Amino acid sequence: MNVAESEFAPLLPPSDIGQSDHAVQFYESDDYLLESVRAYAAVGLVTGEVCLVVATSEHRAGLEKRLADGGLDMVAIAERGQYVALDASSLLERIAPGGAPDAERFAAVLADIIETAAGGRRLRIFGEMVALLCCEGKHQEAIQLESLWNGLRERHGFSLFCGYPLQSLGKESLTELHRSICDEHSHVIPAESYHAVADAGERLRVIAELQQKAESLQAEVEERKAAEAALQQSLRLRDEFLASISHDLRTPITVLQGQAQLLRRRALRDTLDQNAILLAAEQIEGRSRSMAALIDELLDLTRLRAGEDLPLERTRLDLVQLIQEVAAERQEYGDGHEVLVLAQPVNAGWWDEQRLRRVFENLIGNAVKYSPAGTQVTVRIIAAAVGKVTVVVEDHGLGIPAADLPHIFEPFYRAANADRRTSGMGIGLAGARQIVELHGGRIGMESTEGKGSAVTVELPLEPGRGEA
Ligand code: ADP
């Protein structure tokens, strides 16, 4: 029965929680909480106060065992009405039937309990209803209940002890909640990891370490937020990309379907002549080729992004002829653009024909796509240095804003002034750069918004040492 106060000294001395104080104990393990509550309750019980415990069944059982093990005769104490234990969740249901505490019910129910239990004696209460609310994620409701307790405490004058498991407050977003909980209490008792250090000098070191941890966690949170923003941006780009690719595949399919229907109608009407068949075949071939090229481009991009090798299929290739073919085709599809090819005599090179065709289809295609109808696009083929050929594709169109220019070769990147109605996926330039670099060459873009752009491609005629 004799409980020396000094026994509780390493924890916040419960004797320090005076009448009408409101203390909060944060804890990491149940053992620590129970030891703390035992100390708080025991001091009251040995001095003739009434102890009201509103806790979970496990905590009530654990507490009662500890009090008894500490030498208190709990049967006699209960018989004297000095120890009253209630179930926290049942009481919570009574005072917060809709999930949030009801001020009137709280006042009525608790006033009744307190008056009956205390019967004129001093009262100390341990309560866990707030912790239950917090564990359910009802943080505002927990704070609301704390302030209802404060109001009641002022009227009835008892001391109140609350326990919050740290895990229920662990997240960064709950820092604010932690502060609000502390604001509702007159005493704040940190969790056990702090009390485990007895020496005052060592405690200062622990605080310094915690400050450093808080600082680095804050930095980590910032990094995570930045990574999250980058992820959101790439998800947005991917969605735009999917919308765009669907559109770019849908359009030629519509043409193919149209041609098939036309052929069928004419065959049924017997008006299918050789010319009509040839024209339809040409359209079908052209559209199928562009779809196949688009799919190849996507496959290349995916392989490269997955870190796979992209073996080049090199053959002896006349670049001037290839560019002239691409230019003629683009001129045909353009809006009355003139695509002018100015070629110096250059030697044939040892290149991958399909892939270089794709590079120049993209560059000349962009020059046409991003410049007004009827303007000129110039393609210069220059024998700039021995063993190399340089191609410059120049237009007098939209140009690229200075802020976008450094990113323009990144996959899925589109400049801010690229009209969203202009179909495009932002993979053409990225693919072009990869192909040119695989050939041991270089690609660059100069551009002025509102004036026009010039893309320069430099290709070595032969593969360098160690190149595919
Ligand atoms: P896209 O399919 O969007 O045209 P690209 O990778 O070929 O994709 O080009 C990336 C972006 O670079 C385009 O969306 C556009 O904003 C810009 N761009 C490329 N070429 C030109 C050009 N000749 N003039 C203006 N902007 C261009």
C-alpha cells in the first residue's frame, strides 16, 4: 500500500499533475503507457482520491494488474468506490452517437458519472476516448472532445490524464494535429524514448539528434513532393501521348476503311476500273506505310527507354535521293508549302535507311506542320567536312519559346506554343536524336519564337570504331 513518490520520478512525476491540470502522455508501447497511468492513479489512490479510468478493456486489465502488483488492494479500493473503470468505446458511443462528440450529451453524461463517482472527494481521470477517435482518423473530433473535457474540468475541478499512441500521429501531415493536441493540455509528456535517457546532458544530445532527424525528414518530404510532382507531370504527358497516338492511328485507319468501302461499292456497281484500283492501292500503301513507321518509331523508343540495344541495319545509302523523296512526299501533304532541297554533291554513307528516312520525315514534317500555309521550307545538304555530311532543315514558322528549347529533344515534350489541335506526340525529335546519335552523329535545334527554326543534323559517312 505504501507507494513512494520517488518511485515515479523517472516518468513525469504524477504527483506533479495537480488538481485541475490536464496532461497528455504520448507513448510508443502499451507497457510504457500503463506504467505511466499506474503512477498517476496510484498517487491518487494512496492519498484518498477517486480514480476514474475510461479506457479500452486491455488497458483497464493491464492497469488493474499493475496497481495490484504494486501493492494496492484493488478489491478494497473498489469497494470504497475509489476506483471506477468504464469502457472507452461504449462511453464514446453514448457521447458521440453520430461519430462526432455531442456537447450536450457529453456534459450531461459526464457530469452524472463524475458526481456519482467523486461523491465530494477529489477526482483524477485517465481517459482514452480522444485516442480512440484519433486512431480512427477523426482528428478534428478528438480536438473537439479535448476542449469539451477542458470545459468540464473548469466546472468540476478534477485532474485529467490522456494518452495518445505516437503511431496515430506519426505522419508528416499530422504535425498540425500534434500541435493542436498539445495546445489543449497544461502538461505534455513525451514518449518513452525521451525518458529512457536519464542524464540531463545526454538528453540535450537526444534533442539535438531529434532536431537533426526532423530536419532531414523535412528535406525528405520536400524531395518526395518534388518526385510526386515529376511523376504527375509524366503521367499527364503519358495521357496526352496516348490520346495523341490514338488520334494518329485512327486517322489513317479511317482512310483505309473509306477506300475499302469505295472499292466494294464500285465492284458491286461494276464501275471498278483499273485506275480506281491503282489509286486506292496507292492510298492504302501510303497510309499503311505511315502507320507502320509510327509503330516502328514507338517500338524503337520503348526499346531505348528500356535500355535495350537498337541494332542499326546499315546499307550503302544515297542521302540526297532519300531526302528528295521525303521532301516530295511532305510537299504533297503540306498546305501549299514549298519544300526546297538544295544539295551539294555528297558521298553515299553507310546508314540505316528506314531509320534515317524516319528522321527526315519527322524534321521536314515538323517544318511543314509548324509553319504557315504557303511558306518555304529549305533543306540544305552540305559536305561540310571530310567524312561527314550535314543537313539543315529550316522553316519560317512558329519557332520555339526560349524556355522550351533546352527540352525539345526530350521524349513527350511539346513546346508551349504547339497548338494542341496540331496532332503530335512529342516523340519525333527524341527518336531523331537517338537515331542520329546511334549513327555517331549529332543533332541540334536553333529557333526563335515567331520567326522560325533550323534543325542541323551531322552524320559521319562511316561508323566510327566500336559503333554498330
Ligand atoms: P510532335 O509530334 O509534337 O511534333 P516532336 O518530337 O517532333 O513532336 O517535336 C517536339 C515539339 O517540338 C513539338 O511538339 C513542337 O512544340 C516543337 N517543334 C518541333 N519542330 C518544330 C518546328 N519546326 N517549329 C516549331 N516547333 C517545333
